[in-house]
Amino acid sequence: MPSYTVTVATGSQWFAGTDDYIYLSLVGSAGCSEKHLLDKPFYNDFERGAVDSYDVTVDEELGDIQLIKIEKRKYWFHDDWYLKYITVKTPCGDYIEFPCYRWISGEGEIVLRDGQAKLACDDQIHVLKQHRRKELETRQKQYRWMEWNPGFPLSIDAKCHKDLPRDIQFDSEKGVDFVLNYSKASLHRGTTLPSANLAGVYYGKQTQGGDLQGPSLLNLRLWTARFLHHSGMENLFINRFMHMFQSSWSDFADFEKIFVRISNTISERVMNHWQEDLMFGYQFLNGCNPVMIQRCLKLPDNLPVTTEMVECSLERQLTLEQEIEQGNIFIVDFKLLDGIDANKTDPCTLQFLAAPICLLYKNLANKIVPIAIQLNQVPGEENPIFLPSDAKYDWLLAKIWVRSSDFHVHQTITHLLRTHLVSEVFGIAMYRQLPAVHPIFKLLVAHVRFTIAINTKAREQLICEYGLFDKANATGGGGHVQMVQRAMQDLTYTSLCFPEAIKARGMDNAEDIPYYFYRDDGLLVWEAIKTFVAEVVDIYYEGDQVVEEDQELQDFVKDVYMYGMRGRKASGFPKSIKTKEKLCEYLTVVIFTASAQHAAVNFGQYDWCSWIPNAPPTMRAPPPTAKGVVTIEQIVETLPDRGRSCWHLGAVWALSQFQDNELFLGMYPEEHFVEKPVKEAMARFRKNLDSIVSVIAERNKNKKLPYYYLSPDRIPNSVAI
């Protein structure tokens, strides 16, 4: 009787193994086998990380193996199982690979087909066509679109992380609990407090662990709240505790209390040089938000700057108009913030926003420095233009307002909307419209890993009403929602095409702007991704007609346009794709956004935002309306209080950390592709990325401010934090 050798690989993540009964059936062109229990007597099968082999004997020849059915039945209690893959060795010695990389929950059955990637037009056998159709029907019931807020890109229909399909949940939910991560962050940075005397803490006395450090205030707040609640002393202590929590720092140096314990090269340099114009200008090129600066072709009508105002900053003996003509003037305009409601969730603390316009100059050393700042959009006597020639603290406070505004736009638009939410749209559309056998599914699945989960967790804990975002940010309490709704009008397909976005801002000339490392490294990574994508597309699409006739692909693209972009024609997102060239560009956008762009704007948050005065998450006094009145005491009173500083620092620390067992760009441990040509393309992709790593490492040698966020060995495959 014919005998098949079946090898089953169980995942290595936590709780991947199972004690349930596992049955297997082989479906061939000539018949279907009996259901076989995969079991070795006196042996614990399907342990975490195990690879188990079984002999399956059948009564008669099955022909070509087309599908395998896996059925899981309860042994003692429901025990989820993560199946990586199954291989089948046929009686004639052929090996067939069946990738899975899915969780099997409860009592159920999954049907797998071999790992050869196939377009729908390649499937001529009825049973395979039927399998393809049923898979999508099931997925479309699981992955439903939902409007979280009016005007937002649509997101997954799930109220919380545990409501998500099991396959896209985090391996360990604890790893994405924002409250827990913030608490961990506080423990990393401050002293632990369970043994601290409350009275000593309130009055700032030294505890057993040393001076009360700022981040421990966050830990203290959580611990004290629990203690007081359970002891019934809540009302007695709350007023005194909140007074401490909402009090101001004494001076700039006081911020070091929550900083020095986990400083690094960049964050420490920011702390030491944040007041300097060179450091201020540099951040628009290579800081957390390197996407706002653009070349100024004409002064906006609402910024009445004259040559006389700024001539002391112009080094070429030219007028301001001549400097503009020569391309030496740049602008950053935060008009998006104009009219956004400031956070009112805490009635005890007023919070304020501004909508600055900042004019910058490329000096003779080719460095970018600020030369004029107007703190709101409408010019007038009570909205003066601040200049480097003004009094020291006037100019410093104006720059702080710009840095705070940059923080808000970075967090909500550059980071949340343009990487997290956009990548979620691509992920949902992929699961809804592309079966696992489709080559584009196999190409993209690694780049949407955990994205829907992290966004769901954020909606559950972070950016929801009364969530953690409201604790420290002036755009909390609904302002961030207003910002996304506005920014959707500027979210275009072209703006996600990295080379086009750089060019549109007039920032594409490397000789003219030589220190724009975000641009230089981003272009290298973009081209590497595009080259890899083109090789994969060439393997499966013979010509443009095959692309146009791939209905599953077209449905994927249409889902993104109709639901993600809400059918907005002005977005420029394609409704369909008709050529291989456009397909390659589209897939490059998907992968680059999820990997490189997110890395560029996420993992520098602690570097650039941990020194609170350099990136204040809120301001407690309105922008100055006159010159010559600002004092250092007023600046400190305007900056975030102790409590909000701690919340902020916990956030930027937690959000800057890589996931455990992070998968970086070019790493594809889940072998969805089995074809040799694709594996060879992956190897070339990794080699290309390695060369980029070397180029960046060489450039960074001996740099006081190295730029490494777009080094491929630091770019995770997907948005997962």
C-alpha cells in the first residue's frame, strides 16, 4: 500500500504547541485518504518548536496531492496550535511543501494547498478554484472594515485586541499593553517605590533608592493610586498628590532628573545643545519629523518678513528675495494646527497650541538655521515675528513653540496617520482580497505583521477618549482627531512615493543640501525594495495584460481606494493597476511605508524627544504676544509640569523600543514562497541591503550625530510598535 511521510513543524513562539488531537487527510487528483490521527505512542507530539514526522499509509494511489486537511479536536481543553508548515514525501520520492504559518483555534479544520504561488488564472482544477474562493469568503467575514472616527481611513472592525482574528494577534498581549510598557519604562528610568515613605515622597525627601527621579513619579502615580484606592484614603491624599504631580520644574537643569539614567549619544547631545540654532535646524533634516521642511519659492502672504529683519542672518550679502531665488531659503509651516482645540481633559491645567511658520536659511557652511518665526498664522501686532537678533529668551521660547508644534504633527500625522493607519489599510485589504496562494499575498504578509494588532491596541488604550495620549499631549482630548481629519485632505498616493515626496518639497538636490541623510538613505532603501519587488513581479506576471486581468489584485487595489482612502479621487490612489511598472511602484509604496518610513519616524523618538524642552508635548501658557517680556521663569512655567513630563518620557521610551525577536527588512523566516527564483531574489535583496548598511556605517564613522534610522539592519519589516 502507498505510504507518505508527513512532516509537521510547530511554531516556536510562546504557547505554539498543543496537546489536542491532530488529524490529517490527503486530497489527491485520484482520491482522498482516510482521516489519520497523527500520534506517536509514548511521545509528546506538537511541542513548541518541534518538527514531527509520521508515516501515512493509504489503501490506493491518490494521484497528485492537491490539498491537505488538518483537523484539531479537543483533548482536555481548547488548546490553540501554531502550525508553521507541513511537508509530504510521496511514494515516488517527491517533496511537496504546504506553508501554513497560522493559528488553529478551538475545534476546527483548515485546508492547505502546496506552496507554489499561483494567480487565479493559473488554477484550472475545480477543487483548487473552490478552495481559493472559500478562503476569501471566510476572510472577508473575519476582516471587516469599520469607521473609528469620521474622516479617518477605515480600520479593522474590532473593539479590542482579543476580538481580532487569532492569526493577526500579538504572540503575547503583554508585549503591547501600553499601560504596562509605560510602567516598565518608569522602572528603567527611576527608582522603585514600594518601600518609599509616602510623606517623604510628597516632600521630595530622599528615599531608600536615592533621589526621587521624575519617571518614578509615573510609577508612583500608578502605585499610589492603587494603594489609596484599596486603603480608602483616596480623598485624603488626592489633592496633595495632584499638586505635586502638576507642579513645575525649577529650571532647565531640573529636567535632567528624569533624563540622565538612560541617556544615549544623541539624546545627551540634544540635552547639551538644544538651545543652539544649528541643532534646531538640523532636526528638520534628520530628526524625528524630517518631512516638513521644503524649499521656499515665495514668501507666503501671511509671513511679512523683510530683508531688514533678517539681514544679520544672511551671509551672502544678498537680499531675502535674492536668497529665495538662489534656493537658500526653506520654510516649515504648521498651518495644520491652526484652530485645533487644545486639550481640556484636565480642568486643573490649561494647555495651549500654536500654528507657527518658521523660515530657515542655508548658510555658507550648507547648514540649515532658523532666521524668523511667527507663532500663529495671522500676522499682526500681537503676533510678532521673532528673530535671532531678539532677546535671548524671546528667541528661545519661539523655537520651543516650533519644536512643540513639530512634535504634535509628527506624532499624529507623520507617525500615526501616514505609517500606522495607512499600513493597516493595506493589511486589511490584503487579507480580504488576496488568498494565501497569491504571490502578492506571499510578498506582503511579512510587511503587515502585527500592524492591525498594534493599531487596535492603540485605539483601545492610547488614542481613545481618556486614553494615555490625553495624559500629556496638548492635542489630546480630541485635537488629534481633528488633525487627522484635516490631514486626510493632503494624504495622497504620490506623497507616499518617497522620491516624489522629496522632489515635491524641493529637497532632492543632494549637492545643494548635502546633510539630508533621511533623503539619501531613504532613496537607497526605496530603490532596493523596488528592485526586489520588480524581480518578484517578473516571475509571476508575463506582461501588463496579466496584471490587468488579475481580478484578485484589482480587488485589493480597489479595497484600498474605496475603504482606506474613502473613495477620494483627490487622493490619487489608483482604483486599478494596469501595468507591471505601476504594480511595482504600488508594492514598493506598501513595503516602504510599513518598513523604512515607519522606522525613520518612530525609532528616533527617545533620541530627539526625551529632553523635554526640545519636544514639549504640551505648553501651559499661550504664545507670547510681544517681545522683550519673556524670562526664563516664564519659559519653565510654560513647559510641561512634572507629571506630564513623566508620561511623555514613558511614551517616547516605550515607543522607541524594538519588539522582542524583531524581524528586520529582508528577513523572511516564514517561507511562504517555495520557488527557487524567489528565494534567489530574496538573497539578492539581502545582499543589496547589506551593502546599504555598510555605506551608512561608513558615513556615520566619527559623527557626533550619526543617522542610522534608515540603516536596513534597524528597519523592522512592519509597523509593530
